[in-house]
Amino acid sequence: MNTLKIDQVFIRNSKMHSKKAIISNIIAIATHLNMEVVAEGVETPEQIELLKSLGCRVMQGYYYGRPMPVHELGEWFIANTAAS
């Protein structure tokens, strides 16, 4: 399956009607073409709710975690899976 990524430029200020319309149409086109959608640059719960409501299931961004050195990844993973 191919994947279509929604650039963070569309996710920023996603409260704007025009950006919501663009995001919605990107997701609709990808769904019609049987493609997975990944939204990048997700930073707030509001963005997550909007994307979920439009049918986007995969997201990445600072909301989920910031870039880190590889030697810190194991510790981060343990801390964040234990809390779930």
C-alpha cells in the first residue's frame, strides 16, 4: 500500500477553514485511491481530534515526542510504555 503524507505546513493553523478543507480533501483523495495517510507536524490535542474526525489514523510530530539521540530511545520507550 502506498502512503500519502500531509505536510506540516497544512497542519499548522489547521483551525483555518481553508486548511481544514485542504486536509479533508487530501484525506478523501488518499482514501479513494486506497492509500494510507500520515499527518506530520502534529503538536496539539486539537490537531489530533481534527485529523481523527477527518479519517486520518497515523500522525507524527512533537505531540508524540521530540527528536532524541538514539542512546536515549530505550529509556524513553520504557518510560512511555510503562505509563500506558
